[in-house]
Amino acid sequence: MAFTTSPAGLAFAKIAMEAALTISITGDPSSPHLAGVNLAKALDGSLLIAKGTTHHHRVGASA
């Protein structure tokens, strides 16, 4: 398994995968926007930037 380093200096395994989409919220207190930008670059994927001030995630369908 090959390893690489992210722009933030974190090591991670390089695996074959489809294109990745990183979603970054500009004012998210839990995960800084710049971390999302760096992750998208490290994964060589796309970046969707949303303006906001909270940290949300949803898995599955909403009821």
C-alpha cells in the first residue's frame, strides 16, 4: 500500500477510488474551511463551498 502526505502534513494511504467531492462550510467551528480546501487538493477531487456558520451532516433519508 502506498502512502502520501496531505498539505496539512497528515499521512494517509493512497487507494484507488472514484472522484471525491469535499464539502466545506466557511464558518464551521468543528472543521475549518481551509482543512476542507486542503483535503480536496490532497484527494485530487472537487470542492463544494457552502456559506454557513454551523456543523451539520446527514446520513440516509430524513423522516
